[in-house]
Amino acid sequence: MGQFDWFSKIGATPQAVAVLNDQPILFTVLLIVLVVIGLQITLLWYIHHATMKPEQKKKKDKKGGAADKKKDGMRPSFSPGSPSRTERDVD
């Protein structure tokens, strides 16, 4: 009866349980790696959130409806083939 016999209840093969009972450091390393990956993801999300420009952040609507948004404040999209405003004004 080893300390990792409960793994067989969740579907581990007898060979996997035998390896974990023989080398329990593998389970410890797995847990450490998972925690470190979670911390890295959290750090990357924080860096992304903290370095966003104010105009990139979502603004909360007071009424919350999509129909309440005005199209006046939206910037026109840029298409590479169209002439810029200064080129049109020159003609």
C-alpha cells in the first residue's frame, strides 16, 4: 500500500502508480511546475493589463445596451489602398 494508490481510483495505470510510489519527487515536481506556470500566466496578464493605453481599455456603459452606443465617436478604419486625407485635399 503506497501513498499514491489513490491515483488508481482516478484512472492511473498500475505502472504509473508504481513509478509514483517509487519516485514521489516526480509528483512534487509536477505540482511545482503547474504552480509556476499559473504564476507566469498571472504575471503576463498583469503586465498586459497595466500597460494598456487608456483608449484601449473597455469603458463601462451606464445603460449597458448595445443600441445606446453612438457611431459618431468611432474612428474610421484605415485601408491601405485608400488615399489619406492630405492627399485628397491637395487635388
